[in-house]
Amino acid sequence: MRLATIVAELNEVEMVGLGGSPSFDDLEITDVNFDSRQVRAGSLFCCVPGVSDDGHLHAGDAVAAGAVALLVDHRVDVDVPQLVVANVREAMATVSATCFRHPADGLLVVGVTGTNGKTTTTWMLRNIFTAARRKSEVIGTLSGARTTPESPDLQRRLAEWRDDGVEIVAMEVSSHAIDQCRVDAMKFRVALFTNLSRDHLDYHGSMEEYFETKARLFDPERCESAVVNLDSPHGRLLADAATVPTDGYSLDEVEELQLSVEGSTFRWMGHQISLPLGGLFNVSNALGAAHAARILGVDDATIAKGLSLPLVVEGRFERVDAGQPFAIIVDYAHTPDGLEQLLRAAGEIVEGRVIVVFGCGGDRDPSKRSMMGETAAQRADSVIITADNSRSESTDQIIASIVEGVQRVSSPRASSIIVEPDRRTAISMALRSAVNGDIVLLAGKGHETVQIIGESTTPFDDRLVAFEEWKQLEATR
């Protein structure tokens, strides 16, 4: 695409360094990049300023790799055409959508936002569309380094799928993505809100700002219609303030509900559903997916069929079967509400004790740590506090913050509270203590396959570790 065509889509831009040959009108752009290591011949390189790095510093490397033009917020000393804008991220979204010929216009895109449930809901949607024989894809936590890709990567992927005959895309939309303009310059056919609870306050500063960021997805310029969880106070706020056609869902729609470790069964709109994921929160996620699918023309019988298809969502109430006489569940719950919902779900189906192993991530909102400790002490029978991804923080200090919350509980349900910083040892301790009828919850890391302590990143998968530790225990008995 010609650079002149791309520039025409930008509201305010100063063009510098456009003399010589080829002329501005003839300069051809073949790709858009924000990472100089990904640049190829013909690219427009976007110099994105960041917290720890600045793309302007890599402009020379990008040009050496083949970039023929730059998107900048100030002129740099590199001899290629430069488009100077006030906000590189905002302009990058417009440039990317334009370069890839607005792929979202040729797709039905469902954007799922909320603190918890985004990943599971998108994969439930995928199953529904499979049952409806409609080609779909998923973008989210399990499909890339970021929950929501940066705009060049997002638009490139959407364009590839459009050209490959995909009809529907279900994608997670994080609050960071909304705030950082990653989903600008595109419109969602449906925006779906799951819930809102404490998370990312290290980034947003307050719950009010966090909610306001999420709410921006439901503007008429960003979505055609909305689906909101009416069991969530914030969902009700969105419904009351809706400026687009809005459909609400609630657990009140469910009849004859039966919960188990293996999943749940219930009737919805006269149809029997056997959901292969445990937990009441997953029933709520299923309802959100169902209402979004309805808007896209899927009938209730097909929705019920799709929700009943086999489904394993990595690290989301995922069962580990190593032949043990009790249940092991790995879940990504890493917020106070997420942990509470997980513990509630286990409490609703357990015959014996609920044993939870968890920690908190470093370099993330520290205020939630004591809250999670309090929740664990109130809702579990046995608590083992350990390391998560401590990153640059002290594991011992993170654990101490969690313990503060535990100590606030005057009458804890937990009869056993243990601190074991080594996560593998903590998991082994939980498995050794479990007996028939118990549920062992490994919370916080979910699908992750590494553990980050300081500057060290080592392989660590809760699912694999639990399997290995049980087999080792079994061999010594």
C-alpha cells in the first residue's frame, strides 16, 4: 500500500524527509512493525515509547533491516521519510488497520473483556461456532505473548484469517490493550463483559479508572452491540449506561444445576447442557458465550450442543490425572476474586477437604496479596503459601504480605497454614497430605510453563510438576 494512502487516514501528521526518489506518492509500504527485530524490506517502523525502552532509539536498526519510513513523535536523525504524530500508539493502530485493509470489517469479531473468565469464554465461543459449522479463531492469553496483541500483530493476524476464509474471531481484550490503543481503528460486532474485580491497580491506579478503561470498549464507535453479566455490579452499571443494543445474562437463567469436579449439567432455555468445565463461574462464562453467539445468529439448540462439546482450557479449572484418589485442579486464579471463586467452586463439590497452594506475582499490584491470604484462610481447609513469579521482588516479602492477610482472619476455616517458598516442594506437601475425596487446588500460574525468580526463568508447569510429584510419591509408598 502506498504511504500516501496511509497518511490520508491520520488526522494530524507532519511529514518530514520526503524528498528524493521514490517520491512520497510512490513509496510502497508492505508491512507495519513496532519491533525492529521483526522489520523486513518495505516496512513502516513505529517508534513506540515505553517505560523501559523507546522505539526511537531503534530507528536506525529498523532502517538497516529494510524499513522505508518511520512513525515517530519527534524527528530522529535517520535519512528516511518520517511521519510525526502526537501519539505513536494511537496512530499505529490506524496505520496498521489501513495497511492491512481493515480486516475486522470482513469478519465478525467478538471482544471479551473483564477481570476473570475472558480466556474460557472465548474458547467456549469457539466450541459453539464449531457446532454451528462456522469457521472461527481465538486470540488471547493462550495464543500469544500478550493477551491482546499490539495493533500491527493484531491487524496482520486478522487479515490472514480473513483471507483464509475465517468468519468469526473471538478475542480477549485486556484493559491494557484498550488503554494502549491496541484495538483502536476497528469495530467489534459484539463486546462482552464478564466481571470486574481487583487487578492491575499497579497500572490503572484505582478501581474507578480500571472500570472506566473497560467501559470504553462499549462505546458506539468501538462496538455494534454488547453482552453484559447482570450478576456483576459493574455489568449492571454498563447495562444502565448502554448506548448500543445490550443483552444481559444471569445465572437466574439456569435450571436443574448439578456441579461436579468433571463439569456441570443444567437446563438453559429448555435445552440440556453438559458443560465439561467445573465451577459455577464457568456456568456464568458459558451464559456469556451463549448470549454473544445468539447475536451472531446461532440458535439455542446449537449453542447447547457446542457448550457440551469436550473442552480443556489450559490452566482454567484444569484437572490433572496421575491416578491419584483425589482431585488436582490447576487454575490461573491470581486475583482476590478469582481465588475466592475458585475456592467457592471447590467447596461446592468437595467431599473431603479443600487444600490450596498459591503465591502472588512480584512487580504486580501488591495490595491484593493480603486480600488473597485472607480469602484462602476463610475458604480453604489447608493453605500452603509459596512462590509464584516473584520477578524482581523478594519471595519472602511477598509471602509475608500474604501472611498478613491470613492473620487478619479471627476464625479461619483453615486448620493448617504452611509457608513453603519452594513451589515444587509446596505442591508435593499438598499431595502427600491429600486423601480420597479431597481437592488440591494449585492456583495462580495456570497455563504458564516457566517460573520467574529474580533474573532467572526456569521451566515450571504446575500440571507437569503435580503429575511428577504424585508419581514419585506413589513409587515410594
